[in-house]
Amino acid sequence: MTGTNPYPLLFQPFKRGRLQLRNRVIHASMTTRMAVAMRASPRLIQYYANRAAGGAALIVSESLSVARNQVLAHKVRVWDDAGNDDLKRWAETVSRHDCHLLGQIQDPGRGRHEKGRTPDAIGPSALPDDLSWTVPRALTTAEVRNLIADFAESAARLERCGFAGVELSCGHGHIFHQFMSAWSNEREDDYGGDFAGRMKLVRDTISAIRSACTNRFLLGLKLPGDDGIPGSIGPREAAAIAGYVVDPGAIDYVAFTWGAHGNSLGMHIPDLTGPRAPFVPLTRALRAHCHGVPVMALGLITDPAEAEGILQRDDADLIALGRPLVTDPAWPLKAQSGREAQIRYCVSCNTCWGTIVENKPLACDNNPRVAQPDEVDYWPAKASRQKRIVVVGAGIAGLEAAWVAAARGHKVTVLGSGVEPGGATRLHALLPGGEHLSSIYDYQALAAKRAGVTLELGFRAAVSDIVSLKPDEVLLATGSDCAWPRGWPQEFHSSGAIVDLRDTVRMLAGQADWIGGRALIFDMDATEGTYAAAEHFASRFDEVVVVTPRERVAQEVPLVTQLRIWRRFNQLRIRILPFHAIDPGSNWEQGEIACRNIYNGDLTRIDKVALLTYATPRRPRLALEAPLRELGLPVDRIGDCLLPRSVLAATSDGHAAGLRL
């Protein structure tokens, strides 16, 4: 601890009308998928309690089932009294930490994040969703009024159960947004037609909630700032909307959102292929139209100094964090006490978003303990007996296991072949959009030092090196290698004339010269690192071509990331050749590669190939396992060495292994 507050504005109490906060850190709404049978489960409540205990002053819940048409099992039901006891427990658990809990009121309308179409979608007009092409059933005027009544009744129920307020989520392409946008609202009744008609749903809902609840009840408003859809709501329309619907007597804060259910969905949760805190300038401009109501800054704000700077420049009144507080609920406590280096920082990978749209509970690449009772400012408990542990491999799986095991009191040595820790993740961090991945191994290395781990790097460990340390147990975290593509000439493999994508990135990482010609990537990986490498190559070669047997690229990444990759590929003119494999009969030496259609056999010839590389399914590196077992040593495999998978799997594997020892 420094003894002083390094962020005086961020942790300054905030008082404006009904809004009385102990600091300016807000947990923005994040879906957890932890509800069970439409009830607030103990795990869900624990998630929110952890963020309150970690120092957030106000938490906005995930979207709730607040209207009778909403019957999804993963959303907490509020439209009747069936779950009142759970709601009361939820509110009390959060408020005991001097933190306000607000319930989010929202309906997706015609919008859909998952694959397929929504069979029972509703909306202002029978116009297709821009992403899923779902055509909703247009609500009648009476149904719109019933919806408003449900929203108000649910808000009143939340107040009776101890919630401090509600937030109307009117952006992200959801139903309020759909009513406000001329692109999606072609109604001719009171809730459409002109600008005032399109705003009527929001204004009537605000009025109904204010009538149903006491004057102490908080009411926040999320509004679209720029949805990225031509003919819909851009900055000019957003300013007009804010000026029209933000009533200082009724609204306690405003946040602006970005993107919608379309090609602009990636704006909703930005990554590092664009600028940091990208929405702050427009937020500041729109703030001028909010009649003095406090405004939150939101979107790719991960660092306390970044947040403090926004407040110092008077760009916003409050800081809303979603993903960063998933990664580390104690972000506020650590920042306020000068322990920024101990924060597990959000890597902006959108794995959290990807898990929830796959109907799985919220998970994080850099936080293996999401919603665990001891999650806040976690440090492992001591083991009953000290062991000597050797971890072979200094990637993120090995490092996670090492620091956890050492913190539990074991004597841990890590043997790594790289000169610096991080393994393949360190390589990915060099590529476009990967910068924040360094936060994973940076945290692990610091925790390892704190826990007393011995790091021996820069050499490939042999069996004798491991045995000399007299370990009680060995963890193999040696990673994996891309398999040589079947049918490719073996002489190029044995000679090293053609190497895999990781080795190619290593070779090119330290070079800045223009190479020219074509770079051809054979893709049987379908993960983000491959496409980040393609973007990197676009600045070094005349053309980049990605050849894949699949029908498209980026199939195994979250949809928001997928859309970003497609956008960037098109902007950079990266060529994609689907349904193709490399033909073994290519003129390899002359840089003329033939690509054969896997279904009809047609050939597409690509000339002037200056670089050919491959990203294929990976095989674990297991050379050490059998010799160690023959010597009688207990051996466990983690991360890619167990089964090549994702960053999320690597950190989870490592953490679990460290606790098992």
C-alpha cells in the first residue's frame, strides 16, 4: 500500500440528487448465465456479492425477465412474486457492502446473438433483424402498453425486494432501441410515425416506473450513442434522443452504448484492434445534451490511470466497467490501495461474451475463479504438506499452476525453453489485437515471484534436468505443435523450408522491412491467433491469402470477434479461399501453389507466393512423459500438453492443477 489514494477522483464519493455513491466505479451489466430455473441461484448472488465486496459502488444486474413474455430459464424472473425471497437475498447481499444494486430492464425484441432465428420475437414492426434476419411479430398498441405496465410492475417489485433502482437498457439494438430507430420502426400509431412517436415507449416507461416506485428509487438510462447502421441512430440522432428523453427530475444517470444487432455488433464490446477507450470523445459530446444528469464513460476502459484521466479531463462523471470487473472483482480495492500490479487485467478477448451466448456460465481467460466464494483478492490457502514440484513449460498453463502451488507452500521450480515467460501467448500478444494478452502472464510472473517460484528459463529441459531437482511431482506444460499437413512433401518439412505459423511469426517479429509477394496461410485452426497473424502479414506482403477447407474463417471465436475479423479482412483486402486445400502437386520451389476444391476438385493457382505457412490442429509435446513415468515419477499434463485448446482452458487447467498438488 502507498498510504495515499493514487486516484483521487475515481475513489471520491459522488453525490448528485438521489445518486449517493462511495466512489465512481460502476459495474456495468454483464450476463452471467448463472440463474437456475429463472431464479437467482446462490452462485449468481455470489458473483454480485464479490463485485460489491471488491469495491464497486453500484452494480447493474444482467437483464432480467421483467415482462410476462420473457420466460428464458437463464434470466431471473421478476414479473411475479415467485422469486421474491431470492431477490431479497440478492439485494441484501450486495447492499451490505455499501453498494447499490440496480436491476436491468430490457427485451431483445427481434435481436439475437446466437445462431439461428428467434421464433417468438416481438418488435415495433415486422422488419428483419440485421444480424440473424429474424422477423418479429409487430406488437399491437395494446401490447405495447401492457409491456410498459409489466416493466413498471417489475420495477416496483424490485424496490420492494430491496433493489436500489433499475436501469432501462435502450441501446445495443434491443427493443427500446428498435422503437427509437427509424430503421426498425415503421409504425403509424402513437408509438411510431415521427420522432416523438418513436420516443414514446421510452418516455412512457420512465413515467410509469416513476409513478410505480418511490422517489428514492434510482432510474438509470442506457441510450444508443452510435449504432453503426446507416439510416438508424448515429451521433446526431443520439444527441437529439438524449435531449428529448433525459429528464433531470426522473433520470439519475445516463450511459451511452455502441453497435446493434448487425455488422456493427463488434462496436458493442470493442477489442484492441482499435483505440483504447474509443467511445469517450463521443460520450463527452453527448453529455452536453443530458441536462446535467451524470454520464458514465463505458467501453474498453481497463486501467485505473485511464479511468482517472477520463474524470480529470471531465469527459464523464462516472466510470462503468464490465469485463474488467469480471476479470478481477477487487479491481477497485487494489487500485485504491496502490496495488495496480496485482490486478488481473481484462485482456479484451471477449471470451466472457462467447461463453454466455453458448449458454454456458460466465467465464474469463484471466480469472479461473469467477463467482467462487473466495474470489475477491484471492490468495490460496496453505497445503498440509510441502512438496517439491517441477513445472516443465513457462506458458500460461504452467505459470498459473506454479504460482498457485507455490502460494500453497510447495517448493516450485519452473523450467522453460523461452527466454521470457508466456509461451505461445507471448507470441500472440505481439500481433494485432493481442496486446492485452500480456496481462495474463505478467500477473502470473508477479504472483510467482511473490510466492517464491524459481524460474529457470532459456533452455529445453531434459529428463536429467528434471530428475536432478528431486521432484515429488512433475507437471508437464510443454505445449503443442502444429501437425505437418497431410500430403505435403516431407522434404520441405525435414529441411525447415516451410515452417508453421508460430515459427513464421517468430521469424518476422523482429523485422520491419517490406517483403512483397504473396503470403499464403493454410488454415485448419480457425482461431483468433491465425487471423491476427494474417493481419500482421498484410503490412509486409503485397497480398495475404487464407486457404481453408472450411466454408469460412473464424468459426471458433465469439461472434463479436468473428465480425471484427471479417471486417478487418475486408478492409485489408485479405483474400479468403474457402473449401480448398493445398494440392501436393504444386510447384513449391517456384512459388506457384495450386489449391484444390475439396468437393469438386477444381484448381485455383496462386503465383508469386513469397511465404507459405500453416496453422493446423496441434499435437501435444509428450517426449518427456514416458521416460519420467518409467523412473517412477508422478507426472500430470496440463494446458495444450494435455489437450490443445484455448487460453481459457490453459489458465483453468493450470489453476486447478496448482490446487490439486
